[in-house]
Amino acid sequence: QVRLVESGGGLVQAGGSLRLSCAPSGRTLSRNAMGWFRQAPGKEREFVAVITWSGGSTDYADSVKGRFTISGDIAKNSVYLQMNSLKPEDTAVYYCAAGLIATGVRRWDYWGQGTQVTVSS
């Protein structure tokens, strides 16, 4: 059974930075995209960022553009999220996911358990 394992969450003051990491435990995943999502208390899970292995293209939610950077290591099936200029509204549980993105297809097949990010004002 493949699991995605996140790390790097924690408590940081507003304006600070954190770097999240995610890697699969078990076998290598045969998926062409990895991404980050987050869920704040009382809110639905929302998309944060995605990277596709073909060409390394990335995409971000408008709320994090210019502050967050997603990167990955295809050989390790690992993905990272560098978060700078953090705001209290970034407080959430952050989830890593692996999936398939193609013409007409966008699905996420594997999820991590999440890592808490708390930004104090």
C-alpha cells in the first residue's frame, strides 16, 4: 500500500517561511502530477499548487501566487512547497496528493495524512 508522507509543518509568525516536503512510502507512483491542497477549520479543502512531471509546469491558486513555490524531484516522486511571506489566513492542514493530469482528466489518486501549518499574527 502506497502512502504519501508530508513533513515540515509547524508554527510560524506572520511574514515567516516554511518548507513542506512530501514523498511516497513504498513503491514509486506512476502518476504524472503532484500537488498541494489545504483545509482550514470549517472550510472545504482547496487547491494550492500543482506540478506536472512532463515539462515541470506549475500552477498556483491566486491566493498564494508570488509567495509559494512548488518544486519536485521526479526520481524520488517527491514534491516540496516553499512558503514565504506567510499570513494568518494560510493556517490550515496541508495535504500532498499524487494524480493524473491530461486533456479532459484531472484526478488525484493518492493523498497524504496532512501536516498542520499555523501562522500567528
